[in-house]
Amino acid sequence: MKLLVGWFFVITFFIAHSADAQESQSRARKKHKSTDTVGVINGAVINYHDFREEVGATIKEHKSEIRDTVVSDTAFTRFVNMTWDKLVGDIVIEQELQKRKLALTSEQTVEMMIAQPPTEAKKIFTDSATGTFDEKAYKDFLTAKSLDRQRAKIVTYYQSVYEQKRLADAIVPKARSEKERINKLAEWLKKEVQKAVIDDRRTAFGFY
């Protein structure tokens, strides 16, 4: 498999994106007042600010589907539900990673990226004219000590990719095909969400 391309479908299936894993960990550690809590999933809190930001991002992502200048009630409800399902899935996955001790640090992620450069990341450091990969520049970029938001986003994204692959291998170790693996992962996530202890307080904050 090509790590980025082949597992894109797994990542999509798991409802995860670049910074979601770290944000889920942050939610699990935080404690909020009831007046600030939109939901609690297995003890992990989703606060009002986080949820509002995520709903806004979901609406922006699907803006091509919105024909009017104002989002209709029906569309708003759909986007709220999409956001909620995504965050619940993120939390369930993050909790399973922690439970199975499969989570990675940023340092471990960088080591893995250097050992086997992901296709898309490698392209950034490949001369389009000669096709030559600048390995030194790639390593320097990943290991630089100075703060760089772009690097942080890239590393966080691949950390999520690697962690979810580790989780997929643990949950479905003997899949005969990619399709079978994805289907079994879908079944696993659905069951885990159904078993989760969920306190949904969205309507109290105007999310309907």
C-alpha cells in the first residue's frame, strides 16, 4: 500500500483529520462547567467553543452545497449532526489508541517519516524538473528546532495516519483485502460508538 493514498479511505472512514487526535486528547483532559459542555463521550468533554468552531468548519467545507446566503434549518441540522458524528468518532478512536498503547509522539512520527518518506510529503521536496528528491532538505525541515506551523500541521497529520494504520492492523490483522478491512473497521467503529456512554447536550446550546 502507499501509506498516504491507500489509507486515505481508512482515515476518511475513521472520521479523522490532521489535528483531531491531539484535540481529542485535550478534550479528554479538560473539565468544563455544565454551562460550557455540549457533550460528554466516555468521560471526554466537547465544549461549546470547540463544537461551534467545528460546525463552522463543516459548513465552510460544504459551502458549495449551500445555494442561499443563509443556511437553512434543515442544512444546519445536517451539518451539526455531521460534526457531532465526526467528534464522537474521533474521541472513540483516540480512546482506543490510548487503551491499546498505539498512540505516537511527534518525535516518533518524525522518525517514521524520515525512515520512509510518505509519497505526498516527498513530492514537496522533489525537483519537478529533474525528479530528484532533496533528502537533506526534507530531514532538515522535519527536525528543525524553530517553531513552524506548517511543519506542525504536516507532522500532526501523519501522526494521525500512522496511528490509525496501527489501530487498523490491530483490529483487523488478517483482512484478505482492503475492502474487507474497511468494512470490518466500519463495523467496529459503529459498535464502539453504540457502546459509548454519551451525554448529548447539543440542543441546550441551540444546536438542533
